[in-house]
Amino acid sequence: MSTFLGMPAPPPRSPYGTGNLRGDRAFPRAAHDGLGNGQLRRNLGRATGTIRAKRLDVTGELPDWEALREAGSAIKTDAMNRLPELLEQLEREVTERGGTVHWARDADEANEIVARLVRATGSDEVIKVKSMATQETGLNEHLESVGITPYETDLAELIVQLAHDRPSHILVPAIHRNRDEIRQIFLDRIPGVDPGLDNVPAHLAAAARRYLREKFLTAKVAVSGANFGVAETGTLAVVESEGNGRMCLTLPETLITVMGIEKVIPRYQDLEVFLQLLPRSSTGERMNPYTSLWTGVTPGDGPRDFHLVLLDNGRTAALADAIGRAALNCIRCSACLNVCPVYERTGGHAYGSTYPGPIGAVLTPQLAGMHAAKDDPNNSLPYASSLCGACFDACPVKIDIPSLLVELRHQHTERTGVTPERLAMRAAAAVMRRPALYTAAQKASGLGRVIAGRDGTISRLPPPLSGWSDSRDTAAPPRETFRSWFASEEGTAALRAAAAEHDAATRGGHGTTAPGGDHDEEDAT
Amino acid sequence: MTQARDTVLGRIRDALALAPTPAAVVPRDYRTGRTLPDAERLALFTDRLLDYRARVHPCTADRTAEGVGDLLREYGVRRIGVPAGLDARWLARYDGEVRQDDAAVPPSRLDELDAVVTASAAACAETGTIFLDGSPGQGRRALSLVPDLHLCVVDLSTVEVGVPEAVARLVPERPTTLISGPSATSDIELERVEGVHGPRTLVVVIRTDA
């Protein structure tokens, strides 16, 4: 017996104006900040260079790396295909083992669920494990607005939080800061920090350790994300390095985990694949220092109360796109950021989203849409790439990011019909069809030399050409057009000289050309 | 709450109906079921642990107490925590204070310990990873986390070659911690620093005939 349920409706994107999936400026404009910041570019260049080399070393030492990528990709695709049954299974297993499962349609709903659960414990503060999902929903801002203080415990997230800054990298969110800046942030913002603190990374880490230790030992509630949720057993996994994750996951009485619905994997055994792919791709280590696996509640070990919040927030909208849904396979390793020439120069803030870099450029428009408003900044993201393909090669689950970017560009032009590029090309075609107009236009373009700077480039063209120059520099036009040079005395003389030279060469050339040489055409005549 | 659940599940079903894709078959052509002779597993595991800047002390099972006692003395450890079920003979040569952990001890008291001594459930040689699963001799997760030095006893017979072989030894229902070296961060200019929040020193006693 079956019931007719009507036509399937396209699921909604993450609601406009909530969370952190949209910047306030288009990528090209926001990228100017990063491009103009020499310090940032030096930090990024050094960091991504180091991590690229490490990643190649440790992936190269596994002879079955490609087989692992194939398996990882297929496991994620299989999980997406069977998402309803896997999520229901996960919910059942977590519930049977003493956990409570909540469902959130969007960022606001997830934030409200977390705030309600925290309030129910009577606590007005939470310690947090670094989590992309709660960064995406803007949980910290929401908790603060209802009088709950969140403490980030990952060193980089702590730096970002103390500086009232935004993360700029999936894995190392404070990669845009150097040791001197971090020292100053600690001196300014950590109560009671040693005023003699220097800029040695080990000493800075020790200062963070002292600051957070008391929080770890006294906090009643923790909030985390999850790298994987195993449907078969109800097991959650958090992968980390510092031990702050282990602290948050085991010491407080209540643990609240916010997990995107795409993080579910079918089998416990599947961990054998991702525990090889993830650390090697992200930090270039054979294994990250700490991984925590927990299943519901264990009496006498860890939190007494465990809540799992399953978050949609546009993921189902991405799932409804046959091409775009591949972006949901992402395991947030950040390998694509570290190999991307665009990310390396602009930094993560330019993307405006919790998810920067190549994967962010496809995932963000998938989750939040790119036509939610006139001049939606997200519609610039598919163009934030040179399509060089390095991200595809680096991706441990084989997401074809360049093709997804091209598809999103296609969707954008289909939707808007008019882009600065298309306008410019249309105008150029009209001009080129009429020789007189073409000559006039070329003369006018000589004016370009006036607006170009000393370096011979034009960074800002007047409207309507400003749409073109917003996202690229234009070389100054040459002093003279070819057509005007051709018509000049100098041009005519050069042409005559060339013709004479050609005649001499063809007359005297026959005898010296070897048979079977490259003068076949002449021999034939 | 059920409304959100039904909505999200309904959206997923709609999405899959709008964009159906063929069923995926998972190829598992990667390496599994590997074995290596004891000496090679020991060498590989040791190499990887040292790469993480862990301290490695191989010994025979009947020399466990000497190894544990000497190492704790060397680090100046005066007060240790131990989980229920830890083999008491391992501590025969240690003369400092021994506190037996139990679930009622608040985490703040764990901060008073100089070190913790535990057994382990399994390990992975290729990645230098030790698995703790809370069974007797390993204790609750907080115990091996809060003290600054973790001395872990690993039997070579439980050291598997790679990740798939080691994961196969795990029991999913048990809270499990994978440890690869001491706590570390690379958050400041990507420079690796050992020891942020977890134990800053990891000492591994490998019993080569156990």
C-alpha cells in the first residue's frame, strides 16, 4: 500500500540573514583587504607551503592512498543516498544508549535548542570544542545574547575569540595572525597573564593552558561538533590535537554535540578509512594526537547527559542538486585551502563564510544560496577560483571542486542573464562588426593610457566598464593601435621592407632548402 | 521537536526524489589484514612514537616493574593516579604515593596528580597510535587526560600493523580514546608545540613478550 505524497518540494536554503554563511561584500572587493596585507600573505604563504609539503610526504608513503580516496568518496556517496534511514538509525542507537537526539531545521533553531539545554542545567557558561557547525550557526553570538558565556578552548579559536576576530581557515582559524600579534592579544585580553610573556609559541600555548585549565575542571556544560556519526552503533567521533576536545567531551556533566546531517557514516568499520584520510590530508600527520569516540552515555565515565543536535540549515537544499550534492561529501580537512593559489593570496576572510577556500566557494552557495538578494555576495564565490584543479587532486574524498564551480557559474549566469563580462563582450562584438566604429573605439582606448598608473595597469575603469575592472586589473592599451600604425608612414615603409625581404628569400632559398624540409607548400606549387 | 524531525526527514526524501543518483558500491581495495613479524612491528611502532616525541621503553613482561619504577623516578613523579584493575605488580618498584581512581573523584582532584599509569587496549604501529577503551587497567577517560605525564603500558601482541587492523579490535560501545604522541598544537604560525591541554609527556612501555 502506498500513499501519494504529491510532488517533492525543493528544500529551502539556510535562511537569509542568519548565521555565518554570507559575507557583507562580494569576493573581489573583500579580497582586496587580503591582497593588500603583506603580513597576511607572508603568514599564509609560509603556513600553506609547510603543510602542503607535509601532506605530500605522508600521503605519498601510503601505497593504497588512491584506494582509500575511492573508498572514502563511495562511503560518503552511499551515506547521502541513504540519508533518511541512516539518520533514523543513528537516532535510535544514540537514544538506546542514553543520549537525546534533537533536530534543527536551521541555524536559529539549532541555537535555540542549545541555549535551552544549557539553561536547563542551571549554568550560564559553556566550554566549546572547535566546531564548524556552531561557527556556521553563529552559536556564540546567540548564547551571548541570552546571557550565556561561551569559552572557546581550541588555541586558535581562543585567539580569534579574544581578538573579537573571525576564523580564516577551517583547520587553523588564526593562521592570519603571527606570534607577536597573538602575544599582544593575550596580554590585552587574558586576565592575570604574566606581563613578561614573550612571543615563543610554546610559552603562548602554556599561557592558554593556564587560562583554560580552571574552566575545564569546573565547567558543567560543553558544546562540540562531530567529525563523524556512525549510524550502525550511534558512535560520535571528534578528531583533535590539543586535548581540549577530550577535556570538553569528558569532564562536564552535560555534553551537547551539534552535527550537520551530512556527517553520518554507515558503519563503524568506515572509521578505518576516514582515520587514515583525514589527518594525513589536514595536518599532514599520520594520525592526529587525539581522537575521541563515544556512544551515548557511559556510567562512571564522561558526561551524564548527552544531547545530539542534527542540523539541516541548507544541507537538504544542497542534496536536492544532483551535481552540487557532491560538496556534502566534504570531511573538512582543509587540504583544498592549502593548495589553492587564490586562498593563499586572499586569505579566508574574503570568502565571507565559515567555509573559506575552494570547498567554501562551492559549499556556501549550496547551503545558503547565491540569489537571496540583489547583489548577493555569495554569487561572486564561484568566480573566486582560477580553476587550476589543485583542489580536486588534494581532496581526500575526490570532490571535483573545479567542475562544481563551473556548474555554479553556469547557474549564476542562467539566473541573472546579465554579467559585466557578458555586457562587455556584447559591446565589443557590436563594435567589431563595424570597421569605422572599431577604429574610433581604438582611438578612444588610447585614453586608457591616461588613467593607467605608472605600472601600466588600470585597476578602475569608469562605468559601465567598472564591472569588468572590479575583479581584475587591465593592462594599459598600447601607445598606438595596429590599424593606425599600419596606415602611418612608418607602417607602410616597414611593410615594403618586409615584402622585399620575402621576395629575396623565396628566390634564393630554393637551392638551400633540404628535400623533405618544412617548405612543402612551395614545392607543391 | 517531532515537527522539526519530520520536516528535515521529509526534506531529505524530497531532495533524493528530485536528484536521484545510482546506488554507490564501496570499493575496499585498500590494505587490510596485514601482519608483520614482532621485531618489525616493534621497530615500526617505536619509530612512529619517537617521531611524535614520545618516550619509548621496550622491555620483557617480567621487567615491567623495573621499567615503570625507573621511569617514574627519572621524571621526579611523587604522586600517581591509577585506574581500577591495573596490575599492582607493575608498581612494585615505585615508592611514591598511589591514588586509586574512581568515578566519584571530581576532575579537579585529578589535577593534583603528577602522572597516571594505565594499560592499553590496542595500538597501531604504522601511525604510532595507542587505543584506550576504558576496560580494566585503563580507567575513565579523564584519568589519562588531566595529569601532565601519561605512562602507558602496551603489550606488543596488541600492536596491529595499520589502522584497519587496529580499528577491528575496538568495541564500539566503549568510550574510546586514540592517542598519538603527547598533546600538541600547530596553531601559532604552524609551529608544532608539544603540550597544550592534555599530558605534555607520553611515556610508552612496550612489553615485547606480552
